[in-house]
Amino acid sequence: MATTLDNHSGLEFTSGGVDYLGLELLEHEDGVGTIWLAIPKNHDLDIGPVTPVIVLAPDTVDPT
């Protein structure tokens, strides 16, 4: 079961040197991390629409 974040969750994380905003938690893997549906944090909407991606986040993520 996936958990959808609300507008007040503000989950941000870095994976592979890219900053992401987590949209939906898809799965947690002990000792590996969490798998998220996310968008790049610094995407420029003037260039084009943002495409959500599936990303592995570290085990520890800090809400902002």
C-alpha cells in the first residue's frame, strides 16, 4: 500500500546527486532505502512539464 504525502509533508531528499521532492512512497526496503515517485526539485517549468520518476531514497529522510 502506498502512502500519499500532503502539501504539508515537504519531503525532500537527494539521490544520485539530484534533489527531489517526494510525491508518493511506493515501498520501503530495510537496509536499502525507500522507493518514491518523485520530481526533481529544481525543474524549470519554463523549459517544459516535469515528469515524475521512480527513485531510491536513502533510509533516512528529513521532513522540511
